[in-house]
Amino acid sequence: MKTRIEKLINLISGKVDCALITDDINRRYLTGMKSSAGLVFIFPEKAYFIIDFRYIEKARKTVKCCEVIEQEQDIFGQLKNILQKHCAKTIAVESQSMTLQRLKNFQKNLKNFEFITSNLLSQALYDLRTMKSPEEIEKIKSAQELAEQALNSLLENLHVGMTEREVALALDFHMRKNGAEDLSFETIALTGSHTSMPHGVPDDRKIQKNDFVLMDFGAVVDGYHSDMTRTVCVGQPTEEMQEIYEIVRHAQDMAKEFAKAGVSGKDLDAVARNIINKAGYDKQFGHSLGHGVGMEIHEFPVASPTSNKILEVGNVVTIEPGIYLPEKFGVRIEDFVHITKNGCENLTNITNTLICL
């Protein structure tokens, strides 16, 4: 089986002499090692992982897909020697992540080489990273399992008087205690009228009887993220709350049923959006239906009104419709799915039926 670096070489071969990887996430994706520094230098014949003294011991034990070299004080002289060894003249860089300042520094110190700033390298990495392997799916499932365990634990103790911060802390603590490498993002936990703010920030507001509580959260396992949102009721919902919840749930169910390889992000978004629009809440669903998830919490592809990208087998994308009524309440239900040839595999195992506590 080809390594990720070998697959990347196949995508850029003949178009450029070599590739320079500086982005933390892409570097980890290719080498399997997490670090805050280092360069991956890829040539058709060979790949190098250049890392400083702080990480060199770990890198030599961890990285097997390329030669590990300790970074010298004169890093540019070191890079120049490697480039000359491989008779390379053109260097592809990550157009989507390299800053202008860093690019200028490379150009200043490697004057006789041409830096290719087109989307060639970033597109190749995009093509690789959006097509999740079975091993990657298993890591995502492990991250989701931690998040679901945290929610189930919380639901046993969610009660009137609990603050939004306490809800978020309970979820975070459980995920970290049970093996999460990190949180997917800052946990969103909102109650009452705060739930009408899709990405509100938890504060000291307390849950009141018959409030909705909206929680959006996830865990990271071995570099891979999970993402889910559940809106529950502490008490008994009003008729309007139940009605809104069921519209959102129906929109999500129909979108999950529609999701499969060959469908565009735009068409997937439209399935859920049309249901919400027909119910009269088109102005209350102001965000996209979903986004890719993997080594970053927001990846491609996206399911939005403007996305013509066709979903492919191996993509992982969220399906998270919502309705938000300012100063009243909001509902969002989020699962994420693995796209297959004839449908999708739902990676979320918590029911989307309204939970009342």
C-alpha cells in the first residue's frame, strides 16, 4: 500500500521538482507526528523530515515514511544542499496556508529557485485529505465515541440551575479524562433564549425549567475530530418548541437519506433548506448545512447553497440544519456522515429524537 507521501508525489509528479510542506496539520498528516515545527521536503526520489533538536529524538522513533534530519543552524543552506543534490529548481508551496512573509523569507534566502505559488500543492493535499481511509474513519469514530460518552454522562445530571459554563465544563472534562487528545473546538453550551445564537459563548446563565439546552462539541483522537450538536429540553417543551424541533429533525433526516457519492454540496444543502423554507423559517436558517471533518474541524467539502463540489466516497461531512428565533430559542441537530457509493454511514449514534429530562 502506498504511503501518503507516495500518493502526493503521484499527484504532483511532472509538474514541479519538489514540494515543501510547512503547515502543522499537513505535516502531521504526511508523517504521523504532531509537532509545532519542522519541514517536509518531498522529491520524486525521496522525502525528508527536517526537525529541530526539541523533536529529533521523537521523530527518529516515530517517522518511518521519510528520512529524518536534524535541522541545522543555517536551515537555508541545508535546504539549498538538498535541492542541489536532487537537481531541483522549482518548489511547490502550500498556497492555502503559507503566509506572504514566510514565502518572502524563503525567496530571499533561496534566490536561485522558483517557488510555485499556484494551488497545485494545496489542491493535491485537499484531494488526499478529503478521501478518508478506513483507518481514518476508525479514528473519527473513536473521537465520536468519546463525545457521545460525555453527553450520556452529562444527561444523567443535567438539571435546572446548572450554568452554561458548568455544562460545557462537564462535557470537556469527561472527554479529556477519558482519552481525548484535545477538544475539537471551544464547546458551545447554551440555554433558554441564548440558544437562538448559533455560535453563542457559554456564560453564567442558569438553566430554567422547560428550557432548551443546545450543546455543540467534539473530541480529538490521534489527530482526528468529531463534531455533534444536540438540543435537549430540561422539562417539557411548549408546542412551538416541539414544532420547531420536529421541522429541524425532519430536514436532517431527509438530508441524511439523500447524502451519497455523486450529490453536490449545493443539492444536499437544498434538501434540508427547502423543508425549513416551506415551513416558513427561511430567514431563521442562516448558515450552511454542513462541512467536512477530519484532521481539522472545518474541512472540505462543504454542503452550502453555493457549493458545486460533488461528494465522493470517503468524504466525511456534517449535516446540521437549524432554526433560530431571536430572543426566544433555537434548535440545531448535527450528525456527521461518511459518504459511500449508495448512501452514507452515520457516524453519530445518539438519537435525534427530542430528549426531555
